[in-house]
Amino acid sequence: MTDAILLADGARPAVRLERDLPDPPLVVWQAITDRAELRAWFPCDVIVEDGAWRVGASITFRFSPEDAEIALTGEVLAVDEPKYLAYTWGDERLRFELSPQNGGTRLVLINELAPDVAARNAAGWDTCLDQLAGLAPAPEAWRPRFEVYSAEFEPVIGPQQGPPLEDRGDETSVSESA
């Protein structure tokens, strides 16, 4: 595991995370594009139009049944199997870069996002990528990561939103609660 890196030199900030995975790129590709495999590690159900990852295909992201009213849409932006996949996720962009590494795969995830959610998303993606790597993070593993990322990112891109509303009680942001 490597810590998330804030990329603040583009039009929008982004967080960059990477993992070295033991499986070859074709196996990892399947894990990032197959709906059933995505359910094991991605934060929501991913439904691609006609089940085909092709440029221009629409994507629907559905969260848990308890959060049935929460759904995002997206569009496939680029596909180069098994090396590169990019798509929108609501107002954000996700890029997955896969390259062979010592018999396995180096996966790089770049999430372009609004500045105020960088710490939250970095902590969440850390947990998701741990699950993709076969690790079982503790239920609250994202909290200490969120605190570290907030402290690191806030001086560069401003105040950071806390965890999702249902998880934060009275807390509205790291800046306001600190």
C-alpha cells in the first residue's frame, strides 16, 4: 500500500493511489470491469450500458438498498484493455492504469474531484483498494486515514468535508470540528 498523493496542479485536484497486486493485468482488469467482481470492493453496484465497457457507454452507480435513492450516473471515457480505463462517476473522473509489475500488476487509481472531498475520497479509496488486494480492513479503518489526509490536504486545497452525513453525527467538517 502507498498513501494517497494529492495532485493539485491540474484544472481540478485529484488524489492518486496505487497498489501492487499479485495477479496479472488481465485478472485485475476483470476485477475492475466485471459487475460481480466490482461488488467485492467498489463502494456501489456498477451497471454499464449493455454490459460493455466501450467509450460513450452510460454507467449507473447504485448504492446499498438502504440508500436506494442515492444513484450516480457516469460515462465511459476511455478503454484500453487491460491497461487503462477512465469514466465519470457523478461529477468526478476515475482513471485506472494497470501495468505489469514483477509477475503481478501495479494499479494506479486517479480520482479527479471537488477540492473539499479529497481527504474523504482518498480515505475511502484506500479502504476499497485494500479490499481489492484481498485485505479485510477494519470497519473504521478509513477514519484515521481521513484525519491524516485532511491535515495534509487542507493547507493546499482548503477545508475538507467529513465522512458521509450518516456517519458523522454532529460533525460537519474537519475544520469546524477541530
